[in-house]
Amino acid sequence: MANGAVVLVVEDEPLVRALTVDALEDDGFNVLEAATGDYALTVLRGRNDIRAVVTDVEMPGQIDGFALANIAREMRPELPIIVMSGRMQPGFGREPPDARFVSKPFSPTRLAGLVRELISEKA
């Protein structure tokens, strides 16, 4: 179990966001939600208890998932980051070097396991 670790999920598609949030909450995480990178950055700046970020790539607003991941890495180098996309593949060089990439569609159970694994690696 995740023992209540706080995870920020950034996804503009409500159904995908709900599926992701449910999977993480079922695994014991406390989840914060953001529908845009802009709002996610506000949340990230205001909360020091976030233990991981799961972000989509393509979102409305000024900040896409790649930019958010890189800003988050600059702010908190130890923060595990997972970048998800249904249209792009890993290796574009726009995500932080140690960020993990998950292709959509994904298994919610596997995503929760990956988040758990990354958080425990940083503990």
C-alpha cells in the first residue's frame, strides 16, 4: 500500500483522470487533481507534501506535460515524474531524463504499481 502518499494527477480528459485517480486511491494514495498544467504548477508550488506527479502530455493552457515535468524537476529534483501520452512515444528528449513514460491506454493497476515503486525508490 501507498500509506497515504500524495500524488498529483494532471489530465485534461475527465474520464481518464477519474480512472487514474480511482486506481491510485484504491492503492492507498491521496490524490490531488489538475486538468491543466497551469493549475498543476500552482498546486505544486503550494504543496510540499506531493510525493509524485503523473501528467498527460497534451493539455490546454500555457504549460503542457513536458514543460510541467521539467519545471517540477527543477523545483524538486527528487520528485518521481510519470509522463503519459496516447499520441507520443518516449525519447523525444523533452521530458526530464529520469521521468518514466507510460503509453495510453494503460493498465490502472500497473500505473499504481509504478507510482508505488518510484516513491519507494526515493524513500
